[in-house]
Amino acid sequence: MVVSPLSNARFPVPLEWGVPPGPDAVPAARRLVVAILREWGVPLTGDALQEIELCASEVIANALLHTEERCAVSVHWRNGRVRVEVADRQPELPRRDRDAESTGGRGLLLVEALAHAWGWRPADRGKVVWFEYQADAEAPCPTHGWGTALELHAVCEVA
């Protein structure tokens, strides 16, 4: 939490961190997304937090699986919406497979079904896949989303 210069307002700042490939990377990263939202006091039900955790798991797993490299995850809270972004170095577009015989490729279909919005955009040497989730109530502080957390923003060159 960041405190305003007047010490009378508290608000969350966007957080970004690197996720290395490995067997424990996805569970740890998705739990951190939820922990950040709880710390910020984002007005979400338990079901909403579970859906965000599932969506985060899918987009982080896709980035790690398809690049076999570190990805960057960022969490934002502004205008009543949670936004999770995952940056990787793979310039190819994410695919939403609908083949009934396929054993994989359904993760983005799940994100599409659960998130209020999702998409991707090209980045310097890759892409950013993102999803948004509408909060259950208005945020108590109009300055949500301002600033950058320096200690977790050390991953400068990921995508």
C-alpha cells in the first residue's frame, strides 16, 4: 500500500514481477495475484477471486509453456476493474482451439468465458495477453491505479 504525501489517503499501485519457468511458477504467481487483490481490498466475492485466479493461471501457464522463458505479470486496479497482464517474448497470437479432439488449447476459451474482457497487444519483442474483471462494488478511493511499486517493478526487459 502506498500512502499519499499528506498521509491521509491509501491506494494500490500497479504491481509487476517476473515469473521464471518451472513447476511451481504458475501456482505461486496466481496466488500472488489474489494476495495483491486482497491486500488492496478490491471489492470481490470469493467466487470472483477464484475466477480471477483461474484466468491468471491460464494466461501465465500459456506464456511459460509456449516460450519456455520468463514472463512478466502485472496487476492493475482502476476504474472499478482488475486488469491482469502477462507479457512474453512470443510474438505469435494466442490461439483459442475449439477442436473437440484436442487435449489442450481451451485455456483462453475459459478466460473468454469468465473474464469481463480479454485480449492481447503486440509488445516490443513479443506480446501482452490481458484480461479484466469488473469489481463487485465501486472502489472507495478515486486514486486507485496511480503510481508504480518500485520493489516489484524490477522486471524491465521481459517482453
